[in-house]
Amino acid sequence: MKISDGLTRRDFVSRSAVAAAGGLLAIPGWVGAQAPTKKIRVGIVGGRFGLSFQFHEHPDCIVEAVSDLIPDRRAALQKTYKCEKAYDSLEELVKDPKVEAVALFTPVPDHVRHTLLCLAAGKHVLCAVPVAMTLDECQQLTDAVKKTGLTYMMAETSHWQQLTISARKFHQEGAFGNLYYTESEYHHPGLEELYFNKDGSRTWRHGIAPMQYPTHCTSHLISVTGERLTEVTCHGWGDDHPILKDNIYKNPFWNETAMFKTNRGNSMRVAIWWRGAQTGGERARFYGDKMSFYYNGPNGAPACTVRTQAKTEKDSGGFVRSAQVMEKYDEVHWWKTDMLPEPMRHNSGHEGSHCFITHEFIDALVKQRKPAVDLYEAIAYTAPGIVAHQSALKGGESMKIPQFDPT
């Protein structure tokens, strides 16, 4: 059934808003829920990316304090979140007894160190992606979360893209049939501008390997089906650019392309490309034996579904094949529905995902439940990229991906 802007679309949204993700992967519906009595007091760290979330709009949240090492960024955080209390550093903020949870939007190489610092101080953690940079760091965090019993959540935007929420709904309804192949692309040319600070010094991005930032892609499949990526072969491409010849990561690649095998015997292709003649974006395509679902294409093509038909047709060579019907898919704006509290029902960063991330973290803490992208989900998104980069360094050698899920 094509989703149009008429009555069928309204019916579709009203029937599906709360159940769109389902089970572990859903945000509980807001309308009709008993109003929680507890408000979570959050500290927000990182005055760049951290400015684009909506903690001050959540009815169950109080922004207790903010922090950034740079005064101008601290001031921007205070203005955005209408917060009077600011600390010069995370180390000072975690000493505040009123802060119950910390939202970390700090540089990637600091994620594990900062998360461990927060956990040791008894604070729940929401952290920007990825969860870690090495498998050893993944294990450190696993041990720390187990020991403290505190909540960890990763702020993965692709998990909450509006089209990804729709893909989860399609999967749970069985619309795909057997979903045997998925491909995802994170194309971001022009990142070199972010490799240097204003004074010419290098930022953490300088030379980082594409597959060390894999979660915008891997989450497309894992968050929809719950599968785990278990094996990979990956190839990289680079040139003679000075950044690739001298970086702390010893990374020689601009672009990396990986083929993964899942624990269900399915396949996933991930292409993370940071240089070249390409249109940017984070998009996926899901292929099933009953239906396929394509996000907006790199050439401007709209999102669409493809369904198998009982009738047949002939190809250009005269051979008979099953007929397929392709229909434009009108994107459902899930942020307009009761998946979010009323004050947060507006569009937000990364294709509507930021309000969902904020609500999922706060709601999980209020209701003392596991967040959708908990530590194990976060590692399942991150570890495959770490191993994929090692495969690329070894010329595409097939490698096993360790699993961190509790047995």
C-alpha cells in the first residue's frame, strides 16, 4: 500500500506511531502514560555538537550544569539550555552531587576515558558515537557498566532517522519477507575542513580511519533486525595526500568499503567515503524477497518501496522474469506523533533524530529500563568497523568480529 498524504497516511501514522519500532527498539508512547514524578538532572559536556539536543524541552529533565574547556562554548551551552551553572571541565562537573547523568559530546578519542570518569562518579552516561576506538576499550566499558550497574546509551542518529523507524516497522510487520541483504553508505566529502583548529593545530579528526566511525551505517541493519555482524572483508582507498602520510592513527585511507556477514547468514555492504566526487548523506537500502526499501538516493531519487508481483514480464533480452512494482514512499514524520512528548514534537538534527535520542535517554532513566542503544547495542554498531579497518590494512583479509553481548 502506498502511503500518501491523504487519509491512508493519517491512518498509517495513528496505527503505527507507538508500535513503529517495537520491543527493545521502541520508544514508549507518550500520550496516555502516567506522568512520572521524577525529573532527571543532566550535565551537558561539549559546546559544539552538544548544542543541538533538546534536554531543556523534555518535561522530565532539568539541565543542571554544562561544561566545555573553551569559555565561548560554555557560554553557548548556557544560553541554549538556559542554565546558570557552568564548569570549566568535565572533571569538575562530575563532582556536582546534583548531576545524575552526563551527556558527553566530546572528541572521539576521549569517549572511553570520559565515560569511565562519569561512571566512577556514579553518573549515568549518554555519549556521542562511536562507543570506543579499540576492542580493548569496548571490553573496559563492558566491565565498568557491569560493575557500576549504571545506564550507558550511545547517541546514534541513524537509529532514529525517520526512514529507519519506518524500516523497523516494515520488518516487524514481515513486509520484507526474508531480508537477505542491506547496504548502507556514509558519504561525507570535504571533511578536511574539520581536521584543523583555527590556530592550525590538528583536531581529533585529522586522519581518522573511516571504519573507526562506522555506526551511522552499521546501525541501519542492526537496529532494524537485531542481527550481529560476525565476519568482514574490507578494502580501503587513499592517495598521496599529506594527511594520509602523517596522522596519529597511521591510517592511509580516505574511503573504506566493507562486506559483512551476519549471524543469520545474511550480507551487508558498508561504504564510508570521505573524499571523491560523491553526494553526501547517510542512507540505506534493504532487500527482501517480498519487498525492498530504498532511502533517498544519491542522485536525488526519492525514497521508495519495491514489491514482487505474481505476474511476469520480459526483460530486454526476451527472458521472462517476475514483475516488480516501485512506489514512491512519502516519508512519515514520526517526530509529529506521540512517540515524543508534546514539547519535543518538532524536527531536529540528523533527519529528525535528536529529539528521539534525548527522549530515549531521559525516558529510560525515569522508567528504569534499558535504552534502545545500550552498551551492547553500541558495541555491536562499533566493533565491526574496528575489525573492518584491520581487514583493510591487511589487504582485505577476511576477519572474525568478536561479540560482546552477554551470553
